[in-house]
Amino acid sequence: MTSSPVSPTPGPQLVRIAAELRALPRHDGARAVVMTMGALHDGHAALVRAARERVGPQGQVVVTVFVNPLQFGAGEDLDRYPRTLDEDVVLASRAGADAVFAPSADEVYPGGEPQVRISAGPMGTVLEGASRPGHFDGVLTVVAKLLHLTAPDLAFFGEKDAQQLAVIRRMAADLNFPVEIVGVPTVREADGLARSSRNRYLSGPERHTALALSAALFAARDRLTAEEALRARAASAGHPVQDRSAALAALGEDRAAADAHAVAYAAAGPPHGPSVARAAAHAVLEDAAQLDPPLHLDYLALVDPRDFTEVPDGFEGEAILAVAAKVGTTRLIDNIRLVFPASGAPHPATAQGRHTGSQGKPAPGTAREPSRKSRKSTPPPGPLGATR
């Protein structure tokens, strides 16, 4: 007696027009949408899994795949942007999507490029907006269109694109979109590089140089943590925080054997959290500019997440340290969240424990990277502790 064949597990439904998407049964749960430009990777899968977990088995998860021409400027990589729809459907299915909405340009922009677009306002003119004029207007226009076409209750976006997430949240609030915007932590590869569809463009040597982006961010985080630890130790010894050398001596520590970060900041004078974080990151990026191939820095900015304006040295609270750079012909971005406690307050854990890789290992680059000369024989940074 032969057994009947096992039915394959159905994959997500691929739909190309909004009418088909509207016809899909909604069941009793919420609909979540994950907007992508395709070339899906583990960072996108994390978004889909987060959406599935949030809406539960009765909800519906829709992944959109649309390479939006409005957010590419002159000379950018629209034509060579990877298009891998078949593979995208497979990844979306494994991550838990119910449907993949892959509309044509005519479906999204039936009258051609829209004459009326959404402006990102002042927040859209700094950092990425300054480097890519009009980029965020294009992003918000397509996001608004896709929100109308997919009609979700929740929309999930990666925190790797921190400025994009901020302007989308502001648009949803300012224009009363009836949707909850959910941010999902950055997903990193084993060596620390933030997951991006553009990583595939990097050659081996270019990838080694590109690791400086995450190394710079983690160096800033670790220097800040070391400074706050030193402040706490100095305070416990009953000495003024400003007199760091005396505080170390009172603790009975040999400066030559003390932690490298503590030594550096013992000689640095009074604590300046934001300036210390910037300096630590810049040190790594300056070394990377001497590599072959070199890293060409676009910006490194420590900003208020509410409006993406640069924070002053006396800033207290949560800030985003963002970096953008080009290696070869590939432009990459990354960011990390840092917490600057109030004077005299105990140092809280930074918001970056969640920005580690699957092993949760510490990041490289916690001290200034070796010089170019010594780096020639130095292997790439080890494993580390999203999305385009």
C-alpha cells in the first residue's frame, strides 16, 4: 500500500496589482506590511519575523517589493540595483509572509512620475538628505502610496536606516496615517557589517575596509562606557571626577597596567561624552581612510533622534551616531544609539545590546585601530555581537 504524497507547504501569494491584494482574505487579525526594494537578506527576514510575531497566526504579513525610482538621484545605482524576485519570494515565505506584493511602476505611478509629492521637511535636508537631495521626498511619496495600496495596521522598517525611519514616523504622525510604524533593530553579519543589499557589491578588500563603519560606531560606544565606568570608580574613591589621575592612584591601580580606555581618559581631563564618542569614531575612520582601498567618509554625525540635529557636548539623553561612507563605488550607511546620562547619574546600558549579531559577541574597534603599516598583517576584525 503506497502512502499518499505529502502536500507541500504553500508559499506566500505573489500579487502584482492592488486589486488582487485587496481581495486577499484578512481573517480576524491585523495586517502588517514590510516594505522593501527586493534583494532580500537576513535583515529583511528579521523584519518579516517581527511582523509575524506581532500579528500572530491570525494576522497577515505582506512584503512589498518595489524598486522606487523616485528615491534614486542622478548617478546612483537604480539600473544596477539587484532584482531577485524569485529568491525574494522564497525568503519571504521562510520568514513567515502571507503575500508578496510586487507591483510594476505603472501600478504605483499610473500617471508617470507624480507631480505632487510628499516633502520630508527640514529633517529630510540633513545628512542623507544633504548627500542625496530629494531622496527622502521620494521615500515618503512611495511609502505613502504603498500604505494606501496595502492598507496595513502596522508597518515595519529597519533601524539601520535610522533617518528614513524617523521621517516616516513623522509623516505618519503629521498626516494622520492610521498605521503604527514599528522599528526593528539592525541585523549584522558575523564580522559586524550591517546587512545591506549593497554589500554584495563589495570585493574582499573593499569589505575589509567597510568594516571600519561598524568598528567606528562600536569604538564610540565602548569609549563612552569606559568613561562612565571611570567616573563611577573615581567617585567611589571620594575624589573629584575631574582629577582622574588622582582617582586612579587612590584606587591603588598602576596606570601602566590599567585598562587602555581608562588610561586614555584619565589623561583626557573632564568628561565630555559626545565629544569623546565623536573622537573615538573619527580615529577609526581616519585610519580606514589610509587603507587600500580607502574609505571615503561622507559624514559622521551624533544627532538627536527627534529631529536629526547635531547634539552639543553637554547633551544628556539618547542620541544616534550615524555614519555614511563610500568604499570603491559602493556607498554604505550605519548607525548606533548611545545614551548620555545626566551628570552624576549612574551610566545606563547603552541601547546597543540588541545591535549585535546572533552570537552576541563584542564588537571589534573598541580601541583605536592600528596604523596602516601595522594593518597589512592584521586579519579582519573578529565576529560581532537591517536594512536596506
